[in-house]
Amino acid sequence: MSAVAEGTTPRRRKLRLGVLVAALATVLTLLCCVGGAGAFFLTELGGDEKDALTAGLDCDAAYQVDVTGDMPRFSEYGEGQLRNAAVIIKVGQDKKVPARGWVVALATAMQESALRNLANSTVPASLALPHEGVGSDHDSLGLFQQRPGWGSVQQRMTPSYAAGKFYEKLLKVPDWQRRPLTVVAQRVQVSAFPDAYAKHEDLAARIVDALAGGAARTVEIAGKAVCDAAAGTRIAASGWTAPLPGGIVSGFRTAERRSHNGVDLAADKETPIHAASAGRVLVARCDPDHSGRRDCDRDGWPDKGGCGWFVDILHVGGFITRYCHLIQRPKVVPGQTVEAGEVIGYSGSSGNSSGPHLHFEVHVNSDRSSRGAINPVPFMRQRGAPLAGTG
């Protein structure tokens, strides 16, 4: 394993994961990764856990959004903007669009209008209709800044109509549920700023969770929304998936291993490892051990030091995921863009390890050091991609 493991669990799941950890207690002594000299030469490990998503939400795949009820509080948006978000989600529900589509639609409207129904100073008729601000981008109107080809002035200024037209075009994008959000949104909008949508993805998923009963944690399986089942090529509406289905065998910064900044996931040799979300590869190489050796093409051993063959991926929102102890050179290279669920390598036992497994870390604020490391268990669970095994 690598120098990062996670054993602590959120309060409301303490019992379930506690049983798992107890059952696997004997494995903890076998799978050991405490990092290389100075924490596998990447940086020193340490840092406080930060939770990026709204905590405490259960997942109810049948939950129906209420567009007239009380709105949750988000510092980024006011009540009116969240009510527009609720309308966008409700239209998606009525059209039976999977929840991933709601996240894409919200992120798009967040970029185009900041979730405001905008009139346009160059379209006088729009100023006479109910609106929440005035824009001036060509003749674009409404939540999605749609131009005349999308409908009449009144139609484009009607949030439910605008959302419906967005979904109609979204559903025509091939493989839209698996592709990066910014790619899909751009195929619909044809914007002059195609990369701008991605930065809203994490907050859009949080809003979907808050308004629609945790729906961003669902994944479509056989046409049905299933909670907390994203793993491998099954991608949650949040855009995340567990890198492999194995359960946790070593925890995050436990009493025995306080510098273990991730979790160890059970895996046989050559189990495919999937990118946890879309992103850009930062690092894909052999990590030197305590002696400075780069001999990752063989099994490692306890106290060898180093992460072995490993990959770091930067995701939207400044999140970084790390995958350690691959059996051979990764299938990806630095600078490469990967999709959620894409195979980036295969599990092994290279580096500081005494048996095959995957060491998995999550970092925040684009910080690859220990200061950026957080507990991956609640992070992944809140995105519908639990690390304790998905069956």
C-alpha cells in the first residue's frame, strides 16, 4: 500500500464500517505503507480533513424536488437562484432525465447566468417580462442564455421551458453520462468559453443533493437510479466512482499509523484501477524508495519506502486523487486528460507494501502534500462512490 489509508468513518455510518474494519483487523498488520523518506519524496504528509460536500444527507432515489417549499442555504446563491435550480431539477425529473443530467444542467446555468433569469438590454421585449437581472450578450436570454433558435423571447424567459430545451439537446449527446461535464455542456451550448462549466460541477452536485434527496449520489443501473453504487465504469451523478470495488483494509491516519494519509483497498494483482473522476494526470511514475532506488517493476516490502508505481490526477475543484502500488508503469502519462472510470493502471505491490492492494488518497486545494490530504471515506461516500465495497 501507499502512505495513505483511511479507516475513520462518518458518524452516521460508524456501525457499518466499524464492523468491516473489525473483520479485517488482521489484514492491517500485513498491508503496510508508511511512505518513503519524507513521505515518499512527494512532500511531507499531514493536514486537516476538510469536507467539501453538504454533510448528513441521506440518499433517496425516489425523492421529488419541491419548487415552492423552503430552500436550503448556500453562501454562493440566494433563495431565488436556488428556486431556479429546483425548477431545473424538477423539469429533469419530469422528463425522466437521469440525475447526472441535472448536475450538468445546473453547472451550465451557474456559468451562463449565475442561476438568474436574465433579460437582455438588446432585446426590449425581454425587459417587459419577469426577470432577475439584465444581460447584454448578443440576444441571449434566460437561465441558459439561449439565443432565438431555442425559442421565442417569452419561451426563453420561462425557466421551465429553457430547462426543457436544454435537456432535449443534452440527451442527443453521445455517451453524455460518462463524458466530462464540460465536454457535454459545451456540446449543448457551443460556448466561446468551453472550459468554464467544469468549475461549477462540485457545487452543482451539492445543490442537487440538497434539493433532490441526495440524488447526486445515484448511478443509473439497468435504467434505475441506485444510491451509493458507483464503482469502476459506473459513474455517479456527482461525476465520481470508486477506483475499484475492494473493501478497506487499512484506515486513514490510524493510531498505529498516523502518517497513513489515505486508505488501502483490497485487490488482487492486476485488478483494473479506474480514475475516480474526470481530470488531468499530474504524475505517473515510479516513486523512489528510502534508498533512492526506482525499482518498481518488482514486489516491494514493508519499510522499503515509496509509493511504487503511482498516479496523481487533478480534478475540478482542486481535488487530487492518488493511486499507489501499481504492478507496472501506469497506462496514463502526465498532462493526459482522463474520463471518470477510465482504466489508469493495474493493482500490484510495488513500493512500500507487503501484499497486493491499492493505496488511495484524496487531497484538497490542489495540494499534493500531507497538508492537503483528507479522509477519502466520507469524501467518496458523499459522492455516491463508497470505498467499503459496492457488491
